[in-house]
Amino acid sequence: MVDLTGLPLKLLGLNNDISAGDDYTVSQRWARAIHEADPTWDGIRYVSRQSNKGFAYALFERTGLTKVAQSRLEGVELDALCELFGVAAVK
């Protein structure tokens, strides 16, 4: 994984703006450049725009990983996630 957080990000002359906006043009260009630069890199780690104390990961398709299952969050898991992001149901 290419680390696009903290000092590595600063050494590239970048900041968290690369992963904080709604316009993905710049971040997609960086991802493409990283993907093409070295075939051993499987993806990118960056600061989550939803939780700036956490990290998000973008994996390149060449990793061969596939989703094998999914399930809906319910109960305590769903409540905790909504609380974390300040989401409330409105009727």
C-alpha cells in the first residue's frame, strides 16, 4: 500500500485536500500515477474524509480481491455507526 497520510503525504507536497473534497479528479490522477508507477503496489491508504482520525483504503483491481459476502448493519452496530457520523432518521 502507498501511504498518502502524514509525513509521506507532506513529502509529496500534498495535504489532506487530496481526499477531502467531492471532486475526485485530482485524487483519481494520483491513483492512476501510483498504479502505473509500480506493479507491486496494491492500493492507497489515505485519511478518511468522514473521520479524520481514521484511514480509508483504495485497492487496485489487480489485487484480485473480490467481495464474497455482504450483510446489512443492524441493532447496536447500526446505532454506533449512526452515532459516529451524526446520522439520525427523520420521519
